[in-house]
Amino acid sequence: MAGLGRLRGAGAVKRALVTGGHGFVASHLARALLERGDAVTVLDLAPPPLSGLTLQGVAPEVELVEADLRDAQLLGATVDAGEFDVVFHLAAQTLVGPAMADPAATFEANVRGTWTLLEACRHADVPALVVASSDKAYGPSEELPYREGMALAPASPYEASKAAADAIALSYRPAYGLPVAVTRFANVYGGGDLNFSRLIPETVAAVLDGRRPAIRSDGSPERDFLYVDDAVSAYLAIEHAVGAGGPGAGEAFNAGGERPHAVAEVVEAIAELGGGGLEPEYGAGNPAGEIDRQFVDSTKLRELTGWEPAVELREGLGRTLEWYRRHAEARP
């Protein structure tokens, strides 16, 4: 059964697997794949009370496989039977705080889960695999922006989990010929992010609910922000570069918003756009496990594929505010 997906005719429907599809970015990606005409299978744990697939309005249109990525037998059977043309691996424990509190669980999810999927894709001869790493995999650095040739130097459990999964994934290209690439994206934001420990959705929710935004840092840390639609278009550009053993196979790709922004700048823009005039409550310093300054250079992806971000930060924040205004059920 392995590799049969490549034998279908040119007019056949493309089959895509998205892991972690109930999540924020993965559900946006699933919707984009459906819109281009793919048959989409989502592999994830049991649906949460409010799935991203529901928020994107596509839950009835995807095939849902309920499975733990660490279940090698079930995962292997799913990937082998699916005859997928492309696999997008976005399932992960994605939060720094929980990783600091329980590193072992984070390593299990992010590292073991990734190598289990890689093995399934290797045995099924999947034609293209895109694995979500993170700009956090680079670790703290005085040299910025991050470029793909820089060494990964993680300094906290979350960073280490992403760096380990990143390195393992890339090793499958020279070792086994698997057409795999990894993505090291900046902080992705937009409507549908239900992790309110993150800066943007929590600040947006606070402003819309008329309460002062409570910020964990002093506002000085700098981050790179990527609007979710731009993140999805980057995934699709990388998929095209990886397929059929293309020039993207075995490569890592950054994608970001092209320049860093201080946390205080982002918070104050949201407050202004929200029209509430609310003064933020800032904390002290930078929370444990968080990198103080980070942003990525997207030149490699732009030169190979022509991708570039289309939505600048202020516009993206305005779109995000409007999404949460229309979806009060998604706010805490």
C-alpha cells in the first residue's frame, strides 16, 4: 500500500493528513487544504469542548482519526492505509509554561510523537512531510535575526523539545530519503487561538471584555509575529518545495513578520484598536523559560518559493480583534 498515492492520475483528489487538527494553526491549514480541493484527514486526541475545526466551520468536511501520536501501531496503520500525498505534522504541546512545569510530558508529546510519525511516514513512503518546529528551537542568541544555518541552542525544556524533534526530522532525509522539511515559524496569531496564556489572544479578550490586560512581562521583550493566514500560505509553499524530493526536502525554513515588536507595542496597539483606552498591567522582567529577544530571517523561503508575509502586524491585530468580537463563545 505504501506509495500508492503517487500513482493516482493527475486529476485525482489530493489526500492530506494534518496532525493536531483541533488546534489553532492546524485547523486553519485544514480549511485551506479543503478549499483547494484536498481530501483532509485530521489525526488528534479527543475533540476539546471547542475545536478549531468547529470554529473554522469545517468539522463535518474532514475525516477525523482519534489517536495518540505515541501509539505506533495505530499511527502506522492510519498513515499506511491513507495513501497520503502530504502529511503536515502540527500536533504538539505548544506552551512554554506547561513545559517548564512538566518537561517529561512535553518530551513525550513533542519528541516521541514526532519520531513515531516519522517512522510511520518512512514505512508508508509518504511523498511529502512538513514538520512544525519553532523559532524557539534556536534558543537565546545575541546574533539576530535567526537564520536557518545557525546552531540550535535550546535553554529550556520547550525549546529543547522542539530542537530535538527538528533534528530528528531532518535526519530522515539523508538517512532514509524521506522528503521532509521543518518549519521554524515566528509567533503565529489570529482568530481562533484558544490558548489564552499567549499574549495576543489574552490581550484581545481583555480589551473586548473591558478589563485591563495583565501582561506577564514588563513589556520590553521583543517578538516576531506572523499572521495565521501567512503561516498557512508558508506551509503550502514549503509543501510544494518538498514534494517529489524537491529542493526543499531535508531543509529547515523560517517564516516571520520581517521585524520584531516589543510586547508593549503590541499590547498598546490592541488597546488602541479596541477603542477601550485600557491601561495594561505589566509584570516584572521576562517570565522564566521565555527568550528575551527573537525574530527570524525569512530570506531562504522567500528566495526558494516567492513566499512573503502579506499581512502587517497592525492589520492582523485588527482582523484578530474583529474575529474575537464576532466569536464571543471563544473568549474565556
